[in-house]
Amino acid sequence: MSLSILVASVLMGQSAFSLTLEVRPQDEVDVAYEELAAGKNEEAIAKLQRMGAAQSNDPAALINLGTAYARVGMAQQAMVSYKAAAASPERYDLELADGSWMDSRWAARTAMKGIATGQTLAVR
């Protein structure tokens, strides 16, 4: 019986001192997904270049820049963007255009392989 009283008092004490953490949503960055989805590859390139995507460490921006380059026949520039995404110190899961999720480095490597086959990869 004394054990149940101890457990009850511990549980009641926990509720009085509950810890609340503020979780801030990650800032959404426009990675030109809408332009890529609409086939507006030149607009996607222009937007991503204005944002400084090529100089960033953001894998999503770099992969989408590479995809836009690949779609307009600039395979060499696409490969540079994909390699930068694969080597980026930032790493996280990306939502792909088909709704699936993939590690950013794996997505960059997959995109590099796609250059040879003409397949492109876009992330949201």
C-alpha cells in the first residue's frame, strides 16, 4: 500500500513540474518546386540563382537547381549542383515530388545517376 502512495505522489509531483519545450517550425525556403513542377525550368534557375542556391549548403535548393539545369541540357552545371548537395554539411530527409521521403545525400547521388539516363529528381 505504501508503494502505491509513493507512486501516486511521484506522478502528482511530475505533473506539477512538467517541462514544456517550444518547438519552432523550420523556416520554409522556396526551392522553386512550383516552377519545376510546372516545367518552368528557366524560371526555376533564375529564382534559385537569385537566392544564391549555388553558394548555399541547402541540399534541397542545390538538388532543384541541378534538376533545372539538367532539364535544360546543362548537364555539367547539374552535376556540380548535385555534387555540392551530396557534400553539404547540412543533411536531412527531403520530400520528393512523388511524395516519398529520401535522405538528402542519397537524393543527390540518385540525381547524379539520373543524368546518364535522363531522369530528373525534384524536391518539395
